[in-house]
Amino acid sequence: MWLMLGWSGNTCAKQSELPAVLRPLNGGLQVSLMQYEGTDIRKILVFHGDVLTDGENVWQLTWNTKKSEDDGDAVELTCRLLKGRATNTALAVDFGFGKWSTDNYVMVPGIVYNGNRYRSIGNGYNPDYPKDMYFNPAVPVTISNSPRLSLPGNDISFLELATTNTAAPGMNFYAPAAGRSWFILTEQQTNLGNSGLYIFENKKRDSCTFRITAPAMRKSAAGFGDFHPSGDKAPDWSAGDETKLRFKICSKNSSGIPAHLQHFMAIRKTVTGPGQPRNLVPMSKLAQLGTDICRGNFIETKAGSYYLPENSRHFQLGWVSGMINTFPMLALNDSLERSRVARELDFITSEMQGRSGYFYGFISEDGKIGTEKAHPDFPMVQAMVRKNGDVLFWLMKHLMLLKDQGYGSIINSQWETAAQRLAAAFVKTWKQHGEFGQYIVPETGEMAVFNSSAGAIVPAGLALASGYFGKPEWLSVAESSAAFYYHRDVEQRGFNGGACGDISQDADSETAFGFLESLMALYRFTGKSIWLSRAEAQAALCASWTIAYDPVFPPGSAIGKLQGRMAGAVWASSQNKHAAPGVCTSSADHIFKLYRATGNSRYAELIRDIQHAHTEAVNMPGHITSNYRTGSSMERIQPSDAEGKGGTGNFIHTRNSWTETNGILMAIELPGIYARPGEGKWFVFDHIEAEKVSEGKNSLTLRLTNHTPYNAAVSVFAETARQAAKPMGYTAFSHWPKVSVPSGGEVIVQIMADGAVRTRPHKPITAN
């Protein structure tokens, strides 16, 4: 049985500073010892001061509390058994809040958004939708069976997690009635192991407890839409044993969920500390290896000619596959690959577009169209809205790149017609329903499943199509729809969800990053500052899905043996409880564009973390991950025990085309170095080191050093503040000059404000 503690606002002795942080939210603090039989609590011993006596056992608390620069309270709490012996005992620190409301927005980064307080279905991975979810505009948000606070009417409302279930160990909430946000951040583990995170609401839902335990003592561990026994075990203590629990409490005025998210992004690394990215493989080498893999995967089938998606000869469009992996092949500016891309575009636009203008999402190698998320009572073929949004966005990028490369003459009018039909279908759907839905029927254009954020990237596609075809109405719909999704999903719900093809309508990272793409596209095509400010809030939501620190993995695991540094790995969804190397499927260069537009280095650090975590997962000589060919990678970076304790830190020996694709895209669409010569601003994204030699009014001289085993061709993007004030286009990367830095060598490069670079002959690195 779960025990709720009463809250009177009392705190432990010597804690004169902490009540000030808790009082505005009717909060209190309590420290206790939990004694267990297995994972069942059999006894709770509460500290009423700093010494607790239980029979012959004498326990002592020691507090070290100080204010931090962000107005938080940083605490190091030491619990020591002075005398006696205790078995199966864990330390618990509870933060209880009275005058609680279920209107409060509760977040555990990377897994719980708005308390996951939604209708739940199934008991496993990718559950089937019930009949009432189809063709029903009133369908409620429906998620998989994951940790969540209960809907009204249920007696029990609690969730239990380990710190390894999170992107940044901790919990937080925003209370709209008080206009305040509260955050608790902690470390992944103590000397007792990974810590636990718990949230309990009482039956009346007018009080709530946030608990940290050392170690984690969950009854059940969360899997992929189900639960299994945790196997957690409380430690035994002997006289002299102690543990130190470090945490930080922050409480801030907030004007809404967007402000709450931005507060979180600002402090998310302050307890764990930032990650320590290491330089393993230059971005140019990753691009070469990835495109070589894709180059060898072009096939001809009865259905048509295309680059293989994933590990199947069948073809799926968008999301993880088709018309995304073609873009970096087109960027090679290679005649053979350009012709292959053209053949795939011919195949897609001739064989996969429905009568309504929407595309089908799947076709077998024999040419049979397949349905997605169908129900026996509804035989019509359905397709993901997300995939169709990807098709519009990426098809427009292909057309723009071909023109930028000087090959506009090879554009087949069929491709442009297909893009216009798809854009028109989205506009029609918006006008009819005021949303884009989650699943549609390509033959008729009917919306099969409503009330999802799956169309989050559609405004980006409409904005690009509007600019390309000169259709102002499409840009107007892009703005209206983005405003709707921002208000409903970000301001009211605090998450985007439902765009992944293997989840329900759960919160997920892919939709969050896709919506950021849309917001930056609208800033690009309208120049309106409102889209930039909304993009900043959305970027903070994206950051909540991104691991903020380098998790500790079991030393015998694959990642542990490689000493992998996984800050920047991106959690997939609240159902699929694993992180991945990169954003599915994107370079996420919109984060770089946001950094460029705002100058906020947190965005640069975020995208650098994502790129470097991806490289940690790439299979290289002496760095085996996927166990496939050099340059391959797979989608699971697993800090948690969602797949069993044996799965923590271990790669699955397979490959995923989409992780290879987003790695290539990052290597192509992100600069190796971004600089504003004469302004003292520069940032390195590539796997090289840079040291400033000198800086003049219009130039910046750097010493570039390459400690990796591979030669590097480092792209350099330099500009002035005036140029940076203009939103960046989608083909800028094709014009960045490159600097060769050999393995084990160093180069002096002078970067000019006009974008030009000048290099001096390289020399080998000299030993210290």
C-alpha cells in the first residue's frame, strides 16, 4: 500500500532556508527512513529533528544548504547510521503541497507531461485503437499504459520512476492559480545506486507529495506500454554507513506553461552538471560513411526504384524512411545519386498519392499499398498525417536544393503537381476540421483519427510550398494552424504527441522537434517575432526530451565499456522508454537557426550535445555499437531498465536507417564552426578543437586541432550581426567553405566576416 503523509508546513530542524521556497505553494518538507519487505513498505520512521532513534539504532542527518545563482536552494543531505544495524532501509525526502489542484501541470522530463493524466489503453507496445477512436471528432487524448497520475474518479493516483527514466533527474510542476513553478532536481545516483522519483496525490486530489528516495524502491518498473516487477532492493546498513543525497529546489513566478518550460531549460543541468562531449569522428567522415551505406542500398523492385528504408525491401514514406534519406544523397551533388533520387521521386509521386492528394504511407516491394493503424470495422486504407507532413516538407526541400544546385531543369512537373495537391489537401482539411488529425484516408481525404499533434510539421511544409509556388493562402493556413497547435498543445497541454507510427497519442520528442521546425519556418517566411518567441518556448520543450548529462551506465554494459557520454541522446516518447541518437528524422538544424537568431548559447549547446551523442552510437573500428558495418547505428540508447535490467546500457545488434540518415543530415546541415568575426562570437559543433589566435575588426583566426583518427573537412559558416538578423534559408549549407584538418594535425584558419576562409599549411600535433 502506498502511504500519503499529511502536510502542515513543518520542516526538519535547521532548515530555516527551505520553507521560503516551499511556502508560496503551501509546501513542506519531511525526511524519513522507509523499511521494506521486498518492495512493500512495512515501516516509516520520520525525522522530527536531525537525530532519530529507533530501538538501538541511532540515525543522524547533516545538512549543507546554500543559495544558488538562479535563486534555488542547493542541498547536500547526509544520512548516517551512528549506532546499530538496519536492514532493507531506504532514505526518503518528501516535498508535500497542500491546496493542490489537478489543474497543475506536472512534468518529469522525458516521460511524464501534464501528469500523463489521460485515458489509457492496452498493456504493451503500440496497442490497437478501440473502435470509438475512429471518425470521432470528440475522441479524448488517448495514451498507452505508462506511469501517470489518474483521471478524476480513481481512488489512487501515483507514479513511480527511477532517475534513469528521465532526461534530467527530477520533477516539477506549474500551478496556474498561484502563477508559480516549482522544480526539484537531483543526481542520478548515490552510493546506494540510482535514486527513485515518486508523485502521490491524495484521494481528494487537494494535496500532493513529490518524493526522492535513495535508492529507487519501485514496486513496478515501466516498460514499453506496460509494467514489470522492478527488482529494486533496499540496502542493509551497519554503524558508520552513510549516504549523501544532493538536490536543488527552485520556485519561480511563471506566466504559463511556456515560461515554466523555459525556466526548466535554464536550470536542467545545474545539479548533474553539463555533459562532457568527446570528439570521436569528424562530421565529414560521418557523412561519407552514412552516404556510402545509403548508396549501396538503392534497389529496383516491382513497385519501383528507391533507397531501402530500414532493414526491409518494402517501402514506407516519411517518418523514418522515404523522401528523407534521399535528401543527403541529393546534397552530394553527384550525377548518379541525383538520377537515383529522381527515380525515387518519380516512383513516390506516381504510385503512392491518393485521389484526395494525401499519400499512402506504405507499399510492398510487389506494389501493394498497405494501411496504418486500421480497425476491422473500417476497411479503408489509412495513412499517418505525420508521414504526409514529412512528404510535403521534404519534397519542397528537394525542389529548393535542385534549383540551388543549378539543376532546376530536371525537376519533373509531376513532383511539383504532387506537392501542390498535397498542400491543397492539408488546406482543405484545415478549413473543414480546424486541425490535421493523426490518421487520414488518402483516397477520400477523410480524417480517421482526430485530436493529435501529428500534424506538427505541416505548417513548415505549407510555408515552404507557399514560398515556392507563390500561394499566400497556404502561408495563412500555416500561421493559423501553428497558432492553434501552439495554444492547444504547448500553452494548454504542455506537450506535443502522437506523430510516431508505433505509439498512441502519447507525448513524444519527434512531434516536439517537428513543431519547432514549423515555428522556425514561419519565422523564416513571415519575419514575425512572435514565431521566434514561440520557438524559444518550444525549444525548451525539446530540451526536456534531451538527456542533460552523461548518465552512469553499468560498467559491464556496452556503453559502460565504451565509457559512452550520452548527454544529448533524445528520449523517444512516453511509451517507448529509451533514448535515441538524434531526432527522428531530422538534423534539427532549426535549433541552430534559433541560436543564430537569438544568440542564446544554450541552443548551440543543445544541438552540439545531440550531434555528439549520436556519434557515440555510431559503429566504428574499436568502438562497436550496432555490430554492423562501419558508420551504421541503431536507435536505442537505454539508460533505464524498461527492457529489463540486462538491457540497461546495451545496444541491440541491428541498424536503423533513420539514425544513419539524421547523422548524415546533422553532418551536412550543421556547420562545423559558426563564427561572427570581429564580434567575439564563435562556436564549434564538429569533432575538432579550436583555439583563438587573434581577432580583428572583420576577421577571426583560430587554431584547429584534430585528435581523431580520421581526416576532417570542417565546414565554416561566418557572417555579421546584420546578416544573422535575416532568417537562414534551407540550402545555405551547400555554400559553406570547408577547411581540411588532417588526423593528428593542426591548421591555422583565418575566418573573414564575408564568409571567406584562409588557411596556413597544417602541421602535426606536437606532444606536450
